[in-house]
Amino acid sequence: MDDPASLESVSGDRVGRLLQQARAQADPEGFLSFDRWMELVLYAEGLGYYSRPRSPFGPTGDFYTAPQVHPLFAASFAERILGVRVQLGPERPFTLVEIGPGDGTLLAGIVARLGPQLDPGQDVRIVLVERSTPLRSAALLRVREAARPFGLRVSTAESVAALGPFEGVIVTNELLDALPVRRLRWDGSAWRELGVRFGPSGIRADQGPPADPVSGPPLPTAPPDGTVFEFSPAAEGLVREIADHLVAGVWLLDDYGMDEDELLQAHPDGTLATVRHHRSGADPLADPGETDLSTFVNWSRLRSVARAAGLEPIGDRSQAETLGAWGFPRLFEEALARAGSSEAEVRLRLSVKNLLFGFERFRILEWAPVGRAAGFRIPT
Ligand SMILES: C[S@@+](CC[C@H](N)C(=O)[O-])C[C@H]1O[C@@H](n2cnc3c(N)ncnc32)[C@H](O)[C@@H]1O
């Protein structure tokens, strides 16, 4: 496997099999909608970007997420989760779920901070819902390791629905931006579906038939001709699934996005982005399965879906503001006091600067089941 030629043929074979699967799903004219393309190239079992044995995170991967910048990020989440647990009543069964934990860095960091503050024998379960097989294994190992000293139960689940109704906290970090999106273009009189087209000379980006009807909030009406609009039925389905199963507690949701008006104005060509080895690419069809694809979250649409499904907002601030409200300044002071050397102190300050100012477009939203939110709100 060290021979570059054999590596190339393995990856070539993988791309070939991905393309075959995509071709099989295309319509008789060779057209496949973008959400189905994105679903395959990111998640096809054993073939998609997140199914590869190589980790997408960190210096040797393609991108960093906030939990990888510094453990203070996870520590702040742990503070917030403890607060919710106190509100729910420490004697009650409590479930902490992370959906899309990737390699488990955030959840392991949370568990390491929560563990010492939970009494042994309390009914607490920690659950990972991660669809990538290699990442699920890595996360389970990491989180179990963090939970072992405290005797906490850690398991995996196929989905939130598989847990049945529960009380507790759901965490998602950079999950929604990685879910497949439909891309529509306004042609002056109707929305047309965008996607990929298979032809004799390969695949190309193309426009398909008029878009199928959209469930949920209505599409924007009559934007400038050529406007591209992205939305994620998968993300909206997940919101509904969470609303149906989180009986009491809070969903803490960190991601980047914009409100719909701002998206249409600032990104009339859409927000689809590709990244590989920490560089963005120009062609979203290049290197299928080797390149990450993501889009901005449409906050307006998701808020509306959440409300209709029975979730109400109890927090909606920038990542930096939310961390501040969750105790970040005190945690930072404590970490500084423990730094031990001026070099460690400088490193800590740089990481904190990155956490607070490097995730500009990120917001942390907090949603709770309607009617069960009162005690969970943190004053601004
Ligand atoms: C951008 S990564 C973020 C990973 C991690 N939360 C972090 O911040 O480092 C998105 C993760 O969500 C996972 N994922 C995507 N769709 C999912 C779904 N429907 N259920 C569970 N995990 C999912 C992916 O496999 C991937 O691990």
C-alpha cells in the first residue's frame, strides 16, 4: 500500500464505485439532484468522504472544528450541561447525546469535566449518534476512555429516534452544515433543481427539471433571476426528530449560517464550499469522496421548522457570546493559572483568541421543548 501507484488505483476504484452508485440513482436523462449527490459523496458506506479510514480533522486532515482548538470549548459546554441537569433535577434519569461527534473530541472533553461533578449511581447515560463507521469507532473509544474513571455508561445509537423519548441535553457541533442540501435556481418564473448530469464525457454540474414541491416553510418568492437557494431537508428532518424525542432539556446547536434574507443578498450563487488539506476548492464535483462539502445553515428556515415542531429558542447568540455566558472567562482564568510556563500561557491565549474570534459566522442556538423552557434560559 506504500506504492503510490497502488494507492492511486485504490482511490480510483473508490471514485469509480461512487460514480457508479450515483449514476444508478440518476433519472433516465442522467440527472441527479444535488442533495442525493452530496449524500453519496459524503456518506456512502465505505466510499464517501466521512466513511474513509482517514480522519478529516486537525493538521493532517482537511479542517479544524472548535473542539479541536482547545479543551476550554468542551469545558464551557460541560458547564452549560451541568446547569441544565440541575434544572431538570439530579435525581431524574439524564441522557447526554451528541449527534455527529466526529472523532469524539468534544464529547470526551465534556465527559472529562462532567464526570467529577456527578454522584456515582446517578442515572446518567452518554450516547453517540455518528453515521460514519470509522469515526463512530474512534469516538466511542475516546469517550469511553474519558468516562471510565467515573463509571459512566457510554453507548452508540443509530439515531435519536432509536432512543425513544428522553430528558437531557443534545449537542451538535458543525453537524447541520455537513448535511445534504437541495440547490435550486430561480429561472425568472420557477425554481429549477440543480445537480449533476452524467453524459458521454463524464459528469458536469447542470440544471434539472422544475423543482419538486418543498415541504416546510415556503421558498423565497421571485428573487433576482439566477439566484441559487440552498436548504437541507435532512437538517429539517433532524429538527423534527429531535422535537419528537427530547421531552425535557435543551438542544445546544453550534454551527455557521445566516438568516434567509442575508443569504439571498450576500450569496446569490449559494454557499456551497469545498475544502481539502485546509484549502478551499473551486469545483464541488472534483475528487468526489476525497473533498469535504458544506453549506451555510439557513437559520430562518430552521427556526421556523423548530417552532412548528414544538421547540422554542432559549438562546441564539454568536459562539463567542454564548461561551462567555457559559462561564468561559472563569474557565480561561483557571487555565491561565495552571499554564505553568510563559510559552504555555502564550499558546493558551492564542487558542482562546482563535476560539473567540476565528469562528466568526458561528452561532450557538439553544432550543427547548415548548412549555418546558422557562428554567433553562440564561439571562443576556
Ligand atoms: C463536520 S463533522 C463535525 C464533527 C464534530 N462534531 C466536530 O465538531 O468536530 C460532521 C459529522 O457529522 C456526522 N454526521 C453527518 N450526518 C449525520 C447524521 N445524520 N447522524 C449522525 N452523524 C452524522 C459526520 O459523519 C461527521 O462526523
